[in-house]
Amino acid sequence: MPTLFSDYIGCLRSTSTISNFGNPNTRQGVRRKIEIENLNGNIVECTLWDDMANHFGEVDFNNMEQPVIIVISSCRVSKYTDYQLSASSAAYYYLNPKIPEAEESRTLFKAKYEDTPPLTIYKHPHKEVQQGKKRNRFPLKTIIDQPQSYKGVRFTAEATITGINMNKDWYYISCHQCGKTAVVHGEDYCCLDHGPQPGPFFRYKFKGYIMDNTATAPITFFTPAANKVTEHACTELVEKYKPADATKIPPEILATQGKHVIFQFHFNTLGNLTDLSLDAIYDVKKQEHNTCSNTQEINEGTPSSASAATNESTDEEENTHTDKEKYTAGEGVTPPPSQSTVIGAAKNNEESDKQR
């Protein structure tokens, strides 16, 4: 297939820091990635190389007329998940050029941003955990209205798990190394990228709904982040219930409903773009319950360590037995939330099972 070249015009949304590439012992160069938004709200990544990358970092964008319109010529076009641009040796860029196309674009972007100002997005992770909890923190409704503008961006939101999708599998068998779905041949497991596997490796992939005070959104929970909210490893639950039907949700997963969590997630660009994919979990808070049992325990006194250990063991066995009975009977099943929102209306549609 011949290499495609293209000129591109749009609004400059972000620029990355410069980074090295290549072998330092032979030839090492530098590159910089920039993001350009078109009038449809789609953002295309363009890579600048060497001298162009260095020169671009010297530009003071804050003192330029806003929004900054960029025209870049002679870019190679490639596709990896989404279309990307790469500056060729013949490429050149122009910022706020005085040409009719650029003037028209600036006028349209100004009108667009007056109605919906662009969000300030940070694509690089924070070193401090506390900063990471607030990275790209916006109300759900703000970001789900235009998901195509935020491909590849990790957001955080403080929200409550309001429901679990009962029509989808809650786990899958994956490659031990990469997490992709393993191909099953009888009792053998194989990854298309890493070959034969030593055995099944179970990972969470269950779908639910989260809600803040602005909207409800569908989200897919993946291992390892899902371990923190369920308080169990996926393999542990598979071994416990030995499910014949992967759509039959265990009580431990249903018990996540009502938990208040700080989520980190991104939009699922390989499947349904309106779905969120879980990246990390912070600060899980359980739903408040009646405190009568705690008061009773205080009034009755604290048992000795020996009796406490015996009672604890008995309680655990009873809980495990009760969980299995509920699982077999299908108890504890609750329907998805009925709240109507921009993205909540899409939750009844078929969701793609493609991996990230």
C-alpha cells in the first residue's frame, strides 16, 4: 500500500514535552507530539521530529491570538487505533496564517468554545498519588457529551456504583503476559502474541454503571483495578463458584453496588466510544449501614481472642455457604439504574466485547 501524505488544518489543543528515540550508540533523535482538533471535535495526533520538534518548543502559544490555528503540510498518514499524522522531511507548519481557510476556522472555533470551553487536559501521569486522584477531574456529564474529543485521555471522577449489567460475562480467560483473550483448544490455552499458556488465567471484565451528581455512565471493570472494589481476585471467585454460566454474577460483585469510589478511566476507543474503561480505583467507601449491630457488640463486650477467632472462622464458613446459595438461586440481582442521561440512554444497546 503506498504511503499517504496529507495537509491538515485545525485548532492546536496540546503539545507534549520533547522525548528521545532511537539507539543512543548509533543515531538518536528527538520527537514531540502535538494534538490538533478539527471542527467535528475529533483530535488527531501529529508527531514532529528533530529540528521541527525543537523549534516548536520555542513558540510562546500563550501570547498568540486564541484559538491557535495550525496548518501543517506533507504529513504521512497512518492508522493505529485512530488516524495519526507524522511530519515528513518536506513538512512545514504555519501558526495562525493569514489565509481564508485559517480565518474561517478561527471564527468557527471561537463560536464553538464560547458555548463549550475546551477542557484543560493533562496527559502525563502525576508522580504523587494525591495528585493522580484529581487528574483531569470533571463532572461526568461534561466529558460524556463529547467523547470523541478525549480519546486516549485518562479522567478521574468521584462517583457511586449504581448497578451491574446482568447480561454480560463477568470474567474471561486471558494471556498470562499481555491480558488479551486466550484462545481455548480443549484443555489448552494459547495467546496469539505469546503462544501456549501454562493454564487458564482469569481476569475480571464485568460491566456496571457509575453516577455522580450530573450523570450516569456505563463502565467496564478490569483486573487488577476491579480487585480493589470487589475485595477479591477474579481467580478466587471463579474457583469458589465454578460458574457454568459466566453471565451469572457472584454476590461479591453485586455487593459493589452502593460503593462510593474515586475512579480513573478512559473512553473505550476500540468498542463503544460512549463506554468507560476502568484504569484505577482510589478510596473505596462502602455504603453506610445501620449501626445497631455495632452498638449491640459494644454493649455485650468484646469476646476473648480465642472465642473471637472461633466465631470469625464460623462466620466466614457461613458467609461462604450463604454466598453459594445466593449464587445458585440468583438472589441479590438488581436491575441497572433507570436514570435517563445523555449516555445512560445508550446502556441498553449492545456493548462491544473487544479488548482495549
